[in-house]
Amino acid sequence: MKPRASAMWGAVLAAVILGIALLPLLAPTYYVLLMLPFMALAVVLLGVNLLFGYTGLVSFGHALFIGVGAYAGAFLTAHTTVRSLEVMLLAAAALGAAVAALVGALCVRYVKIYFGMLTLAFGMVFYTFLLKFYRLTGGDEGMRVLRPSLLGQNLDTMPKTDYLAGPYYYYSLAVLVIAALVMWRIVRSPFGLCLRTIRDNPAKAESLGVSVTRYRWYAFVISGVFGAVGGALLGPPTGNVDPTLAYWTSSGNLVFMVLLGGFANFFGPVLGAFVFIFLQDRVMSTFPYWRLVFGAILAFIVIFAPAGLMGLLSRRRPAEVVRVIPGVR
Amino acid sequence: MTQNLVNVVMSGVFHAAILFLVAAGLQVVFGVQKIFNLACGSFYALGAYTGVSAVGWYAGTGGPPGLFLLPLALGGLLVGIVGLPVERGLLRFVYDRDETFQLLMTFALVLMMEDLIRMTWGTAPRSTAGYYLTYGQARLLGATVPVYNLVVIAASLVIAAGLGWLLTRTAFGRIMRATADNREMAEALGVDMRRVYAKVFTLGTALGTLGGALVIPATAAMSEMGIELIVEAFAVVVIGGLGSMRGAVVGALAVGVLRSVAISVYPELEMLLIYLIVIAVLILRPRGLFGASAI
């Protein structure tokens, strides 16, 4: 990227973060609260896109990790005395890493449709587990998430919306910014370069001494950690977690969001989550059949704008898009 | 004891008969067009609702109850025609794309069809009250089985045989197999791919909608039935082998009967067992039991 262009993007990014930080002072509380699932999902999607955009693996079961993270947090508040969100996030990250290490070890040997099918099957195993093992997980009703303390501050006396639109909002934003910085470092590192080589030409990567399956596994585990951390952030705003978080359609929506924003751009998935959440809200308030509208949008993107919204914003067609869709003009 | 066993197995086989139809639709489309159609469950739901409407209409005309199967099956088959506009209007744009995009296109269909069904038939479950036991019950080794279940199992077997005949004994079947094997070569030999794809996708859709219509006297139609069935159909084709018709038969029997046994022995296991088998098959034998490149 040319220095001028990168300076421009840096300015845009700073303005966006500033805008998000000022939002609670300017926008109605309703929209401020709507930002919470967006920020949580954005963390998840940064992880999804490490697999999709950078490693070339499309997981159709990534909601599994949202479920792992959300339930790890819920379990701590329901069955232990832990109320600290930091501990919840760390526990979610650790459990997410453990589950991803196991699931990933079995999945990364396969690519394309078989990888997608295996991840879908693992996602459904976890969903069924949440649904059927009532005593541990609360079955289809799910589990309550008690209000976590932030940085050691017990905020139980605050009114709920003040808590969510205030401290919790900025906490989520901080987690998102840190997650984005970490992911930025990862994809810009030699490791990230290896992943892209694996995506574009696994045989060449192998011949250059990069262990393809091991690097795919690393990417899978990192992606699982991001998924679990984002999932743990999803619980407190609603105060409840339930198995639909881990259902296969939820995984499908994650891939949808990545594609909507643009998988070939680092911030594409974040934009995708934002547009998805807010557009869904707008459509639902005027027309009960949001799936019809969103299905049509997805079909449109698949056919006409495979590089997503970011692709429409930048005129230059990234190499990633051309690689995936040879037929695109 | 045997009575219980027969009950469990027969309800499993009934479910397998329905699953086979949907999975067969999934298989022909995957075999020929190489697209994993997530929307096959939605077609199943569409067939179910159409079946409810067809039987409701038939009840209104006052025809003999014994013939309700005719409007039911006919409605289920005919609504399969929607496969044609879906293929021509949406799917044909993604044949040259990466399979991620093909999968997402069918996911878009899932989203759209779920709401189209809600718009047409509403959100409350719909059923055809009272037709399930029209044909009475049969006694089988001490157990009682609704005759309707036996009719559906027989129909499914006939359709399986018919598909086998279509694939191996007819000119169109040869073209389908040739396309599945080597699309470029088939095209070079003068096969019009557009027509083949349109026909195959419509056939696959009709199998799904028929399956949905036939299940309707036994259970109510619900708007979520499509997204729930797709994961079972997915298990069937993975266990049997993607693209294989014999695999669909064996996979459907395995999933149908195992699920039925699991529910009666240890309900918590239900689908968990099936998914674990799916994972085991994918890891140990990714091509499935009968998987090959051809159908």
C-alpha cells in the first residue's frame, strides 16, 4: 500500500474508533445497546476471517466457539462465585483454545467441502450437547449470566442500561480494539505470510518447509480463541445464553457477515458484522420477514459483489478475490 | 420385548424412508452439479406445507378418505417445479465459482424460503388432522404399525428402484453419469449442460418436496422443519458417501434406525450419536461407505 493511501486509511480508522467511543454520548440508548452484539461478533469474525480470508478454510461450524465462550462465562457466574469479566474472558479463551486444539487437529487435515462438513458436524455435536444435557447446560432454556464486575469494580447497583451503555460498552470496545491489534500483528507477521502461502499454494508452502497442517492447526486454534472470547462478550448484555448461539444457521450467518463486509480486507468482517446487526434491526422493525431480505442480499453479493462492501468501496480488485473466483471480471 | 423392538425399528425405517427421498435429492444434485444443496431441507418443508394444503383442499371436496394419498403425493411432486426457476434464476450464476460461494448461495435460499413459507402459511404448525390412520394399523410380530408408514416405506423403495433404473438404464441417466464423471467431456460430446443441470436440479427438488409431503400425515408442518432436517440429510450423505445413491439408501437406514433406537434407549443421545458417527466416518473414511466420484 502506498504511504498516502495508508495514511488515509489510518485517519479513517481513527475517526471510526473515535466515533464508536463518542456514540454513547450522542446516540439513543437503543443503538448504543445494539453496538454490544456487534462488538462481540466483530471479535468472533476477526477469528473466522483468519481461517476464511487468510488461510482459505471456510468453517461452517464456528458458532461452536461462540457457544463455548458464552457458556464458559455463564457457567462461571451460575455455578461459582466468579463475577470478574476478565476471568470469564480468560476462561473462555482457555476453553476455546482447548476445544479448538482438539477439533482442529481432526479438521485441518481436510480442505474445502470436507473441512466445512466436519466443522458443521462438530458444531452440531456441541449444539446437541447443550440442548440435551439439561442439568449441566439448562437445555433449550439456556443459562442465566449474572452481571460481571469490570476490572474488579462491582457494578451491581447500577441500573442495567447505564451499566451496559457505559462501562460494559467501553470494556467491549477495548476488547475489540485489542483483539484487532493482536490479529493485525498476526496477519502481518511471517506466520501470517505462511498462512497466505498455504492458502494460495499448499504444495509450494510444503516444499518451502512450511508444515501445512500444523500452520492450519495454529490458525484454527487462534480462530477458536477469538470465537470464544467474542462469545463470552455476547452473554452479559442479554443476561442469558441458549443453544441457538451454537446452531448451524448461526455459523452460516457468521460466514454471511464475513462475505457481506468483504473477506479480502482486514476490516471487512467487522464492517460486515456492523451492517448485518443494524440492517437486521432496521428491517425487522418494518417487515417481519428479515430472512427473506437477507437471503436476497446474500444471493446478490454472491453473484454480483463477491468482494463484499469493502470490495465495492475500493476500486482495486484484490488478488484474493481473483484467486477465489476465476470467473469474476 | 420383540414388540418393542419392532416398534422402534419400524418407526426408524419410516423415518429412513423419508430421509432417503431428501438425501437422494441432495445426492443427484451433488453428484452431477457438484453443489452441496443446503436448501434441500427447505424444499422438504415446502413439500410438507403444500401437502397440508393439498389434503385440506381434498377434504373440502369431500372425496373418499382412502384416496387422500393421491392429492398429497401429487401436490408434493408438482411443487418440485420450483426447482426450475431456482436453478435458472440463481444457481446457474455460481457454477464456475469456488464451492464456498455455491454453499452460501444455497444458504441464501434457506433464508429466503424459510420466510416465504412463513409468509404463505403462517407461523403456527399445520397438520392434516385425522388422515394418519385412514388405512388402519397392521399387526407385525406383536407390534402395531400404522399402515400409512408401510405405504410410505414401499413408495420410497419403489422410488429408489426407479432412480436406479433412471440412472443405469435410460439415456438421460447415462448423460447424468457422464456429466458427474467428466463434465467437460460430456459437454464436448454435445450434451447441453444447461438443460441437464435444470432437469437434475428439478429432479432433486421434487424428491425433497415429495419427502416433505409424505411425512405430513404423521407429523405437523413447522417452519423450522427444513433447517432441522438438513442436518440429518447431511449425516445420511456423509455416512453413505457424497454423491452415491446406494450410499443414500444405507445412510438413511443407518441414521433413521439409530436415531429411533437412541431415542428409546437413552434420549439424551439422540442426534449426538449420529453426529459422532458422522465425525468418525469423515475422519476414518472421508468418502463415506459408498463414496465414489460418480453417482
